[in-house]
Amino acid sequence: MPDVTTRATYKQYRHSSTVTSLKQFEGRGHSLTVDSGWKEIAVSVLRWIEEHQL
């Protein structure tokens, strides 16, 4: 997905009470759970959840 699209989508949440963050993984596609390196993304997501106590 192009960076401009990702950032525009993220920006739409700026006034929301929802906890949001933008973290981009270079060279990754949409099949994160089956692509090589998926564990790195899973660890990042789990850390984010723990950090925000969700």
C-alpha cells in the first residue's frame, strides 16, 4: 500500500478516542500472517497491546 494512503487513513483517526499508532513494515504485503518474517510483526503487535494495556 502506498505510504500516502497509509498516512491518510491514519490521519482520519486523529479526532477519535480510539488508541491508534502508525507502524510501517518495509517490504511487507497484506499477507502478514503467512509471509516470512511474520513473527517480527506479531511481536510488535503484542508489545503495542501490552504498552497500551488493551
